[in-house]
Amino acid sequence: MSSAPETSTRYDKLLDRACEFISANGNAVHEDLLIRHVFGSSGRPDLWRSLLRQILGEAPELGLRGDGYWTVSRSRAESDDTPGLIDGSFTVIDVETTGLKPLNHRVIEFGAVRFEGGKQTGTLSLLIQPERKVPQYVRKLTGIDDQLLSDAPLFGDVVQEILEFIEDTMLIGYNVGFDVSFLNAELDRIGHQTLLNQTIDLLPVAGALMPATRSRGLTTLAKELNVASTGAHRALDDALTTAGVLKGLIPWIRAAGITSLHQLDGFRSARREERDSSGPFARGRSLLDPEHASSAPSTPGVYIMRGQKNRVLYIGKAKDLRARIRSYYSQPLGYTRKMDGLLQSIKAIETVETGSELAALLLEQQLIARYRPQFNRQMRTSDNYPYIRIDMSNPWPRVNMVKEAKDDSARYYGPYRSSRAARATVDALNDIFPLRSCSRSFKNSRSYGSPCTELDFGRCLGPCVGQADRDEYFSYLREIIAFLEGDVEPVMERLHAQLERTAERLDFEKATRVRNRIDRVTELSQSQEVLSLAVNQGDLVVVLPAVDPECREIMLTRFGRTWSRRIFDQGEPSEEIAADLERSWERARELASMTILQRELDSVQILTRWVRKNWDHPSIMPVPDEPVDWSDVVEHARTVPLIE
């Protein structure tokens, strides 16, 4: 019933053709190139991939590496044991800790597996007293709690046992830099010399050998390699799983021609150099048409990357369009999320010159909002920018986050570019001030009675049960309104006091939450500061370079918005330019609103930050309230130095 001999005979010539091509090209050829050579196809490699693997799979001297290269090698049907492949001694290690920062957090468990000549010779598992409480999330993750550690020794009491176990062997781990940094921090605390052992990190090694597994977790990678895992997030269990992953990677290690630990240690950097210099699908230059860069101007502007059917994939801006586009040719594929799949999809790159960096920034924002390209992450969804709302018509106003501002009696603050910062700020305000957070209307009897748990926890004054004092309630509300209008210090002082109290109680988990809240509240207050500056900075005239070097551009702004733009050349009469500017300014004074809408927020942020950065430059001129001599403005615009 087996068809293997028939298949082998049928494709002998193709098999010979493949072997010859691989041997002639340094004994390693990318599968896509091999498909083109063997089948003479310039179409999609995926259509031929399964057939190629069926043919080559019959040849024991051929092997497919994890990075997509076929190689001519010895038979892969070798012993599963590590001796002969990895000689010498090494130790696989793992630690569990109270957090992520070695200088602030402590080791609570150490696990290690010792190997001699590729054979496991011993294990070590130690619980360690961290001299502080174990955070709740660590308890849930590891199962290690304060009671379990109550009789555990201090690190200083077990340091000799650890050092004697690992000796001067190579240390191997999955993200081993994390483990070693914690061990060195503990050694430093007791005045001991830090570790000098050489290390191998299997996380990047596995990613280099098997690109499809890049950035996978240890448990996931072990499952893909059919490695048994007895448990996760316990030190010895993870060390044993890591040792199993090392063994599971042996076929890929062999295919890469690695025969020693030192070769494995240098493998990732060597692979990086190989990809940089010769990998056919490693960098952008292998996919991008050279014409994209050579035809681009060396001026400020916006570039638009288009794919199939002229679809916009990505929009970017640059001071030098040619240099920026050229930079994509040296980018490793998949190096960033933006690169992952983008360069492979580009069919054309369109450029738009703008004359100035500010014009490029504003045009980029407008085009991203219009096209919402797949590979742009920011400025795509301005309609989702939230507001913070306070309904002052309600007898007991509450503070909450909403998706849009309505024409009602409520006060709206924002919009904010970060929903995370807005939500964290609302949570912080409701945590600091005991105002209601429920959705009761207080317009009928059903809003009263049946208090929620917020009253029991002391986080609400209890207007639903008649306990709230109106003067006290509205004094808190006035402090919140002052904060949202720019007086941030009182609220920040309350948050920092809360942080100090939680730290004094050694409640580090809550202290981390409070610290993160402070970061988010600071982010939102800075965003609000930009909006306030935009509204209050007054009317401005900004003079910019134009695309034509013989021309200049005058930009008139009001309330942080670009109201009008006028390009003129040196030969154009000043009276005509002045008349156009005056008409635009009068119309702006009549129609421009101080309220910033969601769709305007990105451009307002861009313009206001740019003006603040360059405020002292003479090309930025405030427009006075008194009657303006627009002819003088034009003459100034003709001669003023421009921002490069």
C-alpha cells in the first residue's frame, strides 16, 4: 500500500536538482528560492511548498531548518542524547521573585538542573525568605505565599549551596538575563561578588532557530516541541521544562551545524550577521523596488505606502523623504510590529512634498484620519477619544467617562487621546473623593434606598440614603472641577499621600496600582494642559517654507487650529496678501469655536506642541487684539528667518 518508492522514483530528477542547487549555494538555500529553482515557478511559493516537502522528505541527507532554509546535512535520525552534540558542564536555572525589578524586588525561589556531558546529574530547589510580603498576583501565579515562606532561609544562608551547585558552569535559561540579574542583586545585597558565569538565553536562540516561535512563552514553546511540563511558575519545574526545550531544539541545533555550547552562545549574533548580509528575505532591500527611494525628493513631506488595488497601507512623514524611505531597505523583516507584513505588501510609494516639517505633520494626521491605514497605530480613531463628564443639573453630580459630548447641561472635559489615562483618572477621582459613582438619576423615588457596597466601604457619602451633606459633597466636586481645569496639585498631593500610606503598610501591590494611577493622571493632566494652551494662546501668524523655494507660506491659527494657509511669492503685491489675511482673520473671529472636537484633537495637539517648542522664533507672531496692520505682517513674513 505504501507509495513512497513510487513517489521517490517519480521525482528522482527533481530531488537531484534540489540537492545540486543546495550544494552549489553553500549547503543552505531558503525554501522559497528552492521552489523557484526546482519547479521553475515565479508564482506563489505556497502553492508548491507541500509538494517540495513531500519530495525532499524522502532524502535523509536533506533537512529543513527552523528559519526556512533547506540544508544538506548528515542524517537527522541520530541519538536523542545530548553527549557528542553538547559537551562540557552546564546548569539550567530559574528563579521566582516578588516582582520584576531586581533593585526593588526579591528572590523567593531558586531552581536549577545540573548537566555533565549532556547528562542530568542533579537538581536543586530552594525557597528563600524575601523579608517582605509576597504580592497577591505573585501568590496567584506561583502558589508561593507568606505562610509557605515563613520558615524559609534568607538568601545569605543558602548562597554557598547555590554557588557550589552551579560552580563555574555555563548558565542556561529562558530569558536567563532576568534570572541572573536577580541573583546578582541578591549577591550584591550581602556584599558578595556577582556571578561571572557565561550564559545562554534560549528565548532568542529558539526564535532564531524557529522564527515562527519568536517571543513565545516557555510553556507554549514546550508544548510545540512536545516537551512534558510538570508545572509553570515554580523555579525547579520551569528549569526542568527549559532543559526539555533545550533537548527538543537539538534537531534544529544540529541542522544549524552547532556542536558545542560556545557555538550555541554565538549562534544568534552570527545569524543576525548572516541575515544582514545575505538573507534573501531578511531585509527590506530584498522586497522593495529601488525606484521607490531613488525617485523620492530630499525634502520634507509625507510618504504613502500602497498595496494591492492601490490600498493605502501606511502613511508617514519625514524631514527628508528620500532618506526616510531608504531606511526601510535596511529594516529586518518582522523586527517591529510595523515591519511585520508591511514591506512584503508594498507595491508603490507615493510622496507629497510639503515645504516644512509642520506642514508634513499636519498632512500626515489628515491622511491617516481619512484612510485609516492598516499599519498606522495612532491618529486612526479620533472618534473614540473620550470625555470626562460631570452633570451639574443632577442633585448629586457624578464623574464618569463618556464617548461623546452632547448638547446638554453637563460639563465636558477633553477630548483625551488616551482612553486608558481618562479611565484611570476617573477611577482615581472616585477613589479619592467619596462621591457617588452609580448611575441613579435622583429624579424619582426609585433612586433612593438600597445602598450599594460603596457606602459600606466608605467610598460614597450616601446620598441615596440621605446621609450625604450637600456642602461637603459639593466642596469635593469643586476640587475635582478645579483639577480638570488645570489646578492639579491638590489632587496629586492626595495621590502621593495615598501612595505613601500603602507603602508604609507594605501593601506593595496596591502601591503599584496607585503609582500607575499617578502616571496615568499625570498623562491626562499634561494632555489637558496642551488643550488649555491651545485655547488661550490667542491668534497666531506662522511663516513657513513652501515647496517652491521662491515662495513662502503664511499660516493663520486660532484656538490651536489651522484656520487658513496662504502661499505667496516675492513678486506678489503685499496689498493682495494682506487683504486675504484680514478676511480670513475676521471670519475666524466670527466663526471659530473654543470647543475642541474629537476629530480636531490630533491636529490641535500637533500644532500646539510645535508652537510651544518654537515659541521664541521670530517666524511665530501673535496677532494683537487691537487693529492689525496686515501690510506690516506681510512685510515681516517676506524677510523673517524661517525654521529649518
